[in-house]
Amino acid sequence: MLANSHHMFLSSKKSILFVCLMVAAIFLNNSKVSAEEKFLDSDWEEYYVSFQQAGPKYLEKDFETGIDAPAANNSIATAADINSLLFFKEDRDDENLSVINVENNIPHILDLLEDRKVFSFEDFPKTGTFLKETEQDLNYFIFRDKLKFSRVRPSTLSDQIEPVIENPAHASYPSGHGAQSYYTALVLSDINPVKRDIYIKAAKEISHRREIAGIHFPTDTAAGYRLAENVYEALMQKQEVKKLFLEAKKEFENKVI
């Protein structure tokens, strides 16, 4: 009897969630935002365009990052994204808002990790060199795919999102903070596996706070992680990159971190 009641409760919760998503999808479908509305090329800030113009250093320009196109603006999947962001608004306490603003004003992901005391690149310069040498490729593919998919920011689809910081002047998908922080965490984890959990946790916290801020969909973040994994894997097939990595890894020999 208890098992049946539990099953009915779970089924009821799933039904309620499905109805909520359907209502949100209908709202999006009937809103002024079309299913195909894109982030306009003219709204891109020149600084971000420069990452595409520079091109990658090691990989080919047509390298496939393995991320699929985001769901349509009026889809149930996007409704679920928006529903998640509305729940995340509950996490906008003073502490999170303070960190969000600090992180938004730190221009480089490496500086951001140092600010969080996750890693010291002054103590391990060759690791910093590896990350800075390969970031041109990572950034190229992030912004190439942002331009390719041109996904609008969450607040374009729902006024209820109310971002706590200004929307960046480039498309939403994939998340740049998600890709950059996760890429860095993957590199550091391979160099110093003992602290893998710390690096991954820091990366996920950084990217999730962009969702709390209301400027990224959760699926932007997931795509950023996937892009980071695939770009990192491809880069490590290059002998020049592998050499830089091994030099960085030597810094950790006989050191207590």
C-alpha cells in the first residue's frame, strides 16, 4: 500500500511538473518572441568579435566541438530552462550577489580562480603558460559557436528573469564562463589529480552563479562543459600541446599543494 502511495505521489509530482512546463511553453509560444529570434550580429561588442577573427592556434577552424543547437525559444526544453532560472532567483542572497558582482568584474578566468584561492599561477608559472597558450583555441570555438547559434539571453524570453548584472554583449550559447572554468578545471585535475574535486567544484560554482544571475540558461552551461571537454581532448592530441602539458605537470613533482 505504501509503495503504491509513493508511486502515486511521484506520478502526481511528474504530472504537475509536466503541466507547468506545458503552460510555460504555451506562454512562450504565444509571446512576442518568435521561435527563431536570434541574438543580432549588430549587438555584438567588437572585443568579443576579435576572438573569432584571431582564429585557433593549434586546431583547425572547422573543428567540431560536439554541441548541438539549443532548443527553440518556444519549446518545452527552453520552458524548463526558464523555470529553473526562476527557481534559482531564490539563491540571490547577499553573499551570492556579492560574489556574482566580483566575478563579473574579473576579466580573466585564471584571475578569477586565483581570487577564489583555488590555485596560484605565480607559484606554478608553467601551468599558467599551458592555459594561456591554449586559451586562444578555446575562446575561438566558444565565440565561433556563440555566433553560429546566436541564442538570445534568458531575459529576452521572460521579463521575470530580472538579471542582477548586465547581459554580456554576445550570444548566450554556449556559456563562456562554463567552458573556460571547466576547461581550466580539467587541465588542473590532470596535472594535480589529488585536488580534482576542488577544481571541478570551483568551476561548477562559477558557472552556476551565472545562472543565478539570470544571464545564462542551464543548457548554456552544459554545452560549455561539453565544448571544453572536446576541445581539451583534441588539443592533447597535438605534440606541441602535450609537451607544454608535461612541462606543467613537472612543477608538481615533490611539492605539497
